[in-house]
Amino acid sequence: PTRRSSDLAGYGWISYARFDCHECAVVVCNNGHEVLSLELDVWKAEAADGDKFSQIFATDYNGYSAQETEYRQVQNGKLWIDIMPKNSLILKKIND
């Protein structure tokens, strides 16, 4: 299967998605010094309303965490997240 990508960026942050017909992952990085509330257009990665994403990896000042946690549900083609300063997240779509 062909993997495709969808990218978004702003001042001090970047996000991108990698997806195919079976899987979708979103990476979000906040390189700034403030908490960001982001509205990610995950519809560009073919995520549909009602799809759920779990956090599978996170980094911060203290290191990293690979503990998986359920995160958010897609609404109106978007995923809303808050991300702390100097943090990165990897979110993966949960296949039902």
C-alpha cells in the first residue's frame, strides 16, 4: 500500500500525518515555550468523524513515555489537543 502524508505547521509547532488504507498516525511537536491548544485537520489524513486516536508515545523535559492512553475523538474532521511546551506526541488511530 502507498503511504501518504498530510502536514500542518505554525509558529513554534509542526504536525504531520502518515497514513494508508489500514493505519493512520499523527505526530505533533511543540518547540515553543507556551502551552498550545491545536485544532488538527485530520480529515486530510482520511480520519473520519467518530474515529478515535490514542497517544502511543510522548516526550517532554523529563524524557519519554510509551504508555498508551486513549486520547480524542474526531469531530468535524478535526482533532483538538493541548500540548505542553517542548513536547512531542505520536497519536495513532484506533481501529475498531
